Amino acid sequence: MRNQEISQKICPQCGSVLAPNEANCDKCPNQTLSSLSSRIWLAFGLFFFLLSIAILAATFWYVENRRLTKTNPTTNFTPLINTTDLSSNLLDLSKLSSQDLLNMVPVKVLSRYRTSLGDNLPNQISVVNQNEDQYLVLLGLERIDGDDSNKKFLASVFKLEGGTLSDVSKETLPDELDNFGNVTAEFIRKGPDFDIKLPVKMELFENCANVECEQAYYIQEVAWCGADYQIGIKNWSNDPFTVLYIFAQALDQRTLPLRERDFVANTLDPLISQGFDRGTNQKWKATNLTTDNLFQVKTLDKVSYSLSNEITSITVNLEKQANGLWQVTSLENSELAPTTTIESAPNN
């Protein structure tokens, strides 16, 4: 039998002979602890390595997600409808306060308006709902050459588009408004429509020498038609001085137009047909015999005026009727007697 060589392992710690399949010496506790400690440190190292990778991955995800959110904040959801249409459909101008509406108007537009107190505000704000469109109308006065005592009528129209107001004044306002010049605006709240009070060029009356004088006026209607404004009917203003001018014009022309019928009593028709002569280019001098206070005139129900020229002098009496209209009711010829009333028989 051939001798077999058996390799032996010797423990380096204690010198004991180890079994062929024995890796560690059972007699040396330090060897066992050293092996266990190596395994523990290896596990800890692997754990911290994996933890570091996880932290780096989480940090990268957080930074990238923040960057995408700032760049495109709507990427987290898909809107059901267009956001522009949403704001336009939900915004109802008629439910906003006057201040909220003014906050939507450009400052450069408001700066043109001037109230009697000197504020940059319009006198009237109106909202117009036309089918699915919404309009904002501003009416007021604008200073002329920076003078608060010299103003003219001013109007602005805005259309709600995409949640904001778009100035459409040039497209919606009639060109005639620019020709009115320096006028006194009278705003009557009757919806989107409005009236403008225009002074009459009084060719029959002498110019007043006082600073404050009575003036005859037209009332120009401006009506909202569909999607813009149109010039409407021009009527006489219902005040005593304007009615006096209507009557003087009827005397001069010896006729009374049908539309002015309600301003003159029927009993005066024969006098109108007869008329009163005046010289070429001669004008009437009109004097208020009741009061020289223009504000008091608005509170009266009866007013008398003197009309005179080089040929004739008469007193014209006016009264406010039950329907609120002023009317010339009688005449007095001051050259004959101050209390003599000129009456005429009614037309058959």
C-alpha cells in the first residue's frame, strides 16, 4: 500500500492541529469573534452603501420635480376646459361693485375724467349684457386744456374679452359725439342709453351780459342698438327758458311745428299766425321777470319773461302743466297795460 500524505492545518494562535475540514480553531475564542466581527462590519458597510444610493436618488427626484413644477405648473393636472374661457364665462360684470369695475379700467382712461369735485371718475357706470357679450360704459366729463371750469362730454366703452376689458370706444360710439364739443352732459339712468344736453345757438336772442345766464337746450338721445351706440332723436329741453325760445321762434316764423305743439297753448295760435315784426338781424332781449336766481327757476311752477325789441315789448307767462311739461299760457302787452292779457279764441 502506497503511503498517503495527509496535509494538516495548524492553528496559528494556539498551535493545535485542525481537522481537515475545520477552518477555524474551536479552542481559540478570539478567532471566532474576529470572524463574526468581520461579518458584522461587512453588513454595516453594505447597509450604508445602499442607504447612500437611496438618499442620492431621492435628492435627485426632489430637485427634478421642483424644477418641472416651476417650469410648467399645470403639468400636475389636465384642465377640463380652457382656462381663458372659464374666467370669461364665470365673470359677470353686473354682479361687481362700481369700485371693482373701475379697478379693471386702465388708469390712463380714468385720468381723463373729472367730476365737479375734481376726482378722476366718471359720472355714470353702466353694464350692458348683449347676448353672450358684456360691455362696460363710462359716461362723464373731460377737462379742456386742463381747465376744471371748461369741460366736454366724454364716453368710454369696454368689452369683456378673456377675463379683461378691451377698449372698443371707437367701434361703438358714433362719430357725431366728437362734434358736440364743449357741452353740458345730462345723464338719465334708463339702461345703456343716455342723453346729452346741447346748448341751442340762439339766433333770435341777444347774448347775455351776465356771467350766469339762462340758456336754451336740446336733448340729444344716444341709444344702444345691438352692439354699438346710434344717434337718436333730438328734442327740446323741458325748461321755461327753452320753451320761451320755442315760442319766440314760432312768432318769428309765424308757425308752430307739430312736434312743439305741447309747449304752447292752443289759444295763442292766432297770435302766432299774426307774428311780431322785428328789424333785419334784430334780436329779442329776454329778461326773467320772476327771479334772477337760476337755481330757483327749477323750483317754480310759474315764470314770466319780458321779450322786447325796438318795435314790440311783450310779457310771456309760462306754467308747468300736470304732466310736468312747461307751456306758454298767456301774453301781456306791456306797452298797452301791464295787466292786460292778450287772449285768442280757440281754433275751430
